[in-house]
Amino acid sequence: MSSGGLVAALSGLKSNFIWVGWIGTEIDEEDRPVVKDLLWKNYSCIPVFLEERVANEHYNGFSNGVLWPLFHYLPGDLDYDDQIWNSYVEANEIFSTVVADILKPDDMVWVHDYHMMLFPEILKQKKPEARIGFFLHIPFPSSEIFRVLPCRKEILMGILNCCLIGFHTYDYARHFLKACTRIVGLETAPNGVYFRDRFVQVGVFPVGIDPDKFFESIKTPKVESRIQELKKSFEGSKVLIGIDRLDYIKGIPQKLQAIERLFQKYPEWKGKLVLIQVAVPSRQDVEEYQKLKKEVEELVGRINGLYGSLGYSPIHYLFQSVDSTELTALYNISDAALITSIRDGMNLVAQEYIVCQTDKKGVLILSEFTGAAQSLSGAVMINPWNTEEVADSINNALTMSEEEREEKHQMLLNYVTKHTASHWGLGFVKELYKASHNADKMVSI
Ligand code: GDG
């Protein structure tokens, strides 16, 4: 299982689905039936096979090279050309052929994320009766940014073929509706948009985690003993934790600059504070990600060189994925989590940190540019671009009174244990069911 927010959210969803997804690698024509059979029998998964060039241009090229930076307000990094766009169209077409083949009359189809924005329209052409919902896991940007996209109309029309379109926050939904008005000239309402002869419902569904998974894991002997080991290694130090895919949206350089400023401004922390930064390798085939890796490594080296000593490194940098025992133990022993995303659809790490703070009631320091910031009011909010403010916030978080920490933690915990992945998933599916029946009524009128 790969690391990432989409995987975490969907694995916390306790419901029966047939999963359809790209297999992640090229499989020879003659091996495909065996692979298909194996995945179906063991995981209820239906694989989609893409040839390597199409997969690469669809995934690394258009999805992660164009849509990802643009939707995270970085239009400067846009690397658009017709070839990668054509592969995006082709991959969406191949997916829709696979789904059209297995679709039964009462089925609902839930499409996930920016890789699949044309899929609803193509499936609808093949199966006009299909009931389709779409959820975007990343921000939908202001229409002022979105309209930069050369194929902006096609992308909007693609998802408008759904009965329900979901976002993490009201802001993202509002931006989408505005784009429909400005770019396609459609009439909108606060909860949807009129498209052809139908009303496409637009809703807000903030994603959550599966808290029980962490509560149970913390009590296992394996995690308990790792917690004790880690507590011993960092005895006498405050621990800050950062868990991110190594992605430029996560603001890791901004985080490191704030740590450097903290040591300059509050030298008393030297020798008494460590940042454990897990940076999970991600999209290493995309050039921007290789540049980021270099930048982060240089910053880590500089800070450790300046503020470390023979027996002390202020930053423990891991360019690797850690297993779930290690992850849970790291969350548990830290005094604060530091999330500095410059944009982030939601950010599940924030929620995972909260549920793992069974002992210390540590502080969540959270970028105001995450979707999570809109619901986690017990966090210490920061603007990651304001290095001075982040440094001060870290200092304040680590010197905060126990009562204040306890109060903030309780507020956060109440939210996260209520708004779980199941709550999110079932909420979306129920709404899709209702929306698809309402859409039928409108058509028959
Ligand atoms: C996208 C959106 C939105 C990370 N490192 C390790 C590891 N992880 C797990 C975390 C968490 C997940 O990956 C990361 O989730 P995020 O939500 O923080 O971020 P993205 O991957 O960017 O996810 C995001 C999300 O979709 C859901 O809609 O929240 O905004 O960008 O679950 O625990 N897991 C393990 N080892 C690691 O080293 N085991």
C-alpha cells in the first residue's frame, strides 16, 4: 500500500466497493488476464492497464505537471503541451471503457481526484444512465488562477456530467461555481449548477481519518515498546514532528527556514529541541520534485552544521517512508506537530497527530493554507511564508501551559473523532444516491 492522503482516507472507509484503478506499472498483454483474476479474487479490484508512455504523460505529465501546481496556486510551474493533454484524454477514455463494461443499472460510480476529470463526461457518453459522483482531494483554486489552464472548459465540462461534485471546503466549492459562471457561462446556486437539462449538486465533504485504527495501534506491545525507546533517545529534548510527502506544496523549505530563525532568535533551544522530519519520496520522475529534494537537503545540512554539535543534530531528516508502528510512535512522543503547507486540500497528518496525542497533549501548529485549518480551530495557526511568526509560534507552543494544551487538544479531538473517514465516505455516497434520484426527476419533467 502506498503512502498518501487518498489511500489513508479510502482505507478508513468501511464499506463495500469494487475498486477500479491503474495498476501502477506496465503489464504485458499476455499476463493481463492472470493479473486481473488475481486482483479480483483477492482484493475486489479491477485493474486498468495503460501503456507506459500514456501512463507517464497522463500521471507525471498532465496530472502532476500541470493540474497539481495550478490547483495549488503555482501557475508558473505549468508545463502544458498537446501531447500530455492527449494522453490525459486517452487514459480517461481507457478507464471509462473498463467501467462501462462492468457497470450494472443500479450502480453508482464515485470518481476520485484530478487525474480523472474527463472521465464522467466520457462514461456518460457510453452509459447515459450512469450515476456519477466526483470528489476533488486537492484545492479548487480561485477562478482567476483556474482560467490560466488552456483546456479549462473541457475540464469543467468533464465533471459537470456528474450528479454530485464534492470538495473539502466551502471556499473550494465557491471557486468552482464561480469558474462555471465565468468560463462556461452557467447559472449557479449556492449548492449547485444548472448544466444542460439538469441540476448538478455541489457539496462540501471534509475528509477524515479512521481514529480507531490509531487508538488500537497505540495500545499494541510493538508500538508501546517503540514509544518507550524513542522517549529514551530524546530524553531532555522537546520533539517537533513533520510528516510530509516530499512535495513543494508541503512547505518543507519554509519549515526549515523557520527552525533556523528559531535557533537564531531563541538560542536557548540549542541542544534542547529536535525536529524529526519524515519526507516520503514522491513523484521523483518530475523535475520540480528533484529540485526540491536538493534544496531541502542543503537546508538540513546548513542548519545541522550551524546549530548542531558532535552529540547533537537539531534536524533528523528521513528521506524515506516509515512503517505504521514508527509513524504512530513518532506522533505519540512529539511535543508539537509542524505543518507548513503553502496549499493543501485538507492534510490528514494534522488529524492523525491529534488522535495519537494520548499522553502529552501536544500542540498542533498548522498552516492557514490547509483545508484542515477551516475546521481545526484548536490549532495554532500560522502563515508559513512569515518565518518570524512561525519561529515565534514554535517557541510559544513549546512553552504553553498544560491547561491551555489540554483545552486545545480536547477541542481538536472532539472534531476528529466525529468527522471520520467513514462519516465522510458514507455522507458522500448517501448524498450521491439522493442527487442521482433528483436528477432523474428533473430529466423526466
Ligand atoms: C492528498 C491531498 C488531502 C505519510 N508519510 C508516511 C505515511 N504518510 C501518510 C500519512 C497520511 C498521508 O500519508 C498523507 O496525507 P495528507 O492528507 O497529509 O497529504 P497528501 O498525500 O498530499 O493527500 C491532501 C488528502 O489527499 C486526502 O483527501 O488531505 O490535502 O494533498 O495518512 O499518515 N504513512 C506511512 N509512512 C510514512 O512514512 N505509513
